[in-house]
Amino acid sequence: MTAAVGLPAGLQVLERGWLSANNVLFTGPQQTAVIDTGYATHAAQTVALIDGVLGERPLDLLLNTHLHSDHCGGNAALQARHPGVRTLIPPGEAAAVKAWDEDALSFRATGQRCERFRFDGLLAPGGEIVLADRPWQIHAAKGHDPHSVILFEPGSRTLVSADALWENGFGVVFPELLGEPSFDEVGDTLDLIESLAPLHVIPGHGRVFHDAPAALRKARSRLAGFQQQPVKHARHALKVLLKFKLLEWQSISREGWSAWLADTPYVETVRARFFRASPLDQLAEEILGELVAVGAAALDGARILNR
């Protein structure tokens, strides 16, 4: 749990591991709220952590910056625990959530999990929402996800940046992998964050940080490298997808690994677009070897282990 110096009163950050996004928890005198809820396999832990802070108080409001599985995977569990909670999501995928279209929501394509949840309203860019008695601006933050939003409180100059800006980069630019040019949108979002001049940044992953200019310099350098070599970005994306599943599984047989690869359309889409000369099994073996080389995975006979 983080109660970083300078953050507004009534705001706590539950810093999670990389499988689950951070939870940003607000305990105002009139209302409680949480931004982002982690991954499905951590849902029980998410509920316990939030209830540990709230005590006997109910959770009144649940917000999602975007609908990747590591940011909304605890929604259903929190809705079950707190039946009166109102859930607000960015507008772009409202129809997909209403119909529970797991293809449109990317869960099936990436081989990830998310239990069905409902929503009650929208986090519309250009608007504001009051959290712990302070007005937070809602800004569109395209790039990593075309529907993502970030939230900014101008009094304390605190930014909830989701995956638009981390201390050492930003999230995979998923639209680019599907042939939808989005690197420029990442740049536009970084420019927006610079214009807000935040003093405190709460990222979707990692610790709260207070040097936004340094983070922006790192992010722009990383973006420039990806723009010059899109295949480098694609390879990075495959590493992220494969490592994410290892984080979920912790251990998987070679047969299970191969079955997941064959049943995950997103992996094949990236391979066909950027690595046509490499068969899927060969490419996956190369990526796995790179994860092992940096200590992010290990091999134990016929099993693949997370590290």
C-alpha cells in the first residue's frame, strides 16, 4: 500500500504485481471509490485488500481507465461483494460490454480471462468526476488502447496515468500490432501529460513517482525506437503476452504451452504481420529463450516455469 507524500487526502494506492494493475482507492466522507481492479486470478485478493481499507464501509463507485483484463478482471467480484456499487467505463467499448463480446473486448484473442461484469455509466473524456471531495478531470489517452482515459486532479497535480505513462515507459501499443497506426497517438498522449505538468503520477503498474519530465523523456525515447523499428515493438509485445500467461500459470507443461499458442489468435496475428518467415512454434521458442536468458522464465524438464 502506498500513501505517497503529496497525494490528496483520502487517496491510497494499492501497488500490485505486474499481473494485476494497481488499485487506486478513494475514501471520502461521502463516497468510496476504486480505479481499476486487477486480473481475474487475483480477484479474491483484490476484494480482500479493498475491504481491508474500507472496513465496514461499502464500495460506492468502481471506475476503469480501460478494459484490458489486468485492469477490469476484479470488476465482477467487487460487484458481487458490493451489490450497490456503480461501475463507470470509458465510452468506446460500452456496446461490447453490454453484449459481452469477448472478441471485441480482446479477452479471447489474447487468451486472457475476465468474468462478465455490468456497467452503469460512462467516464466521458472532457468531463469531471468527484473523488474524495476533489474534482478529477477525465482525459482521453489513446495509444496503448484507443478507448483509454487518464484522470487528473489539478489542485494537487496528481495524475492517474494507467498504461499511458509508467516510470520507465508505457504499455504495448496494441492497435499498431493490428495495422492501425497508433504510435502518433502515443506521442499525442505524452504531449497531453506534459501539458498537465503533474507533480505526482500513479501509473497502472509500478510505484507512484514524482518526476514526470524524466518519465516522459524515457517514454519518448522508447517510442522513437519503436517508430523506427516496428518489428522491435512487435517482438516486445509477444514477450509481454507470453510473460503475462506465465505469471498467471506459474508453471505449464510444454503441451499446455503449445495448445495455448495455437488457441490464441493474437499471437498468430502478430506473427503473420511481422514474422512471416518464422513458424509459430519456432518464433515462440525464440521468445521463450529470450525470457529464460533474462531470468523471466525457466525450463524444468517438460515444464516451463515463471521466474
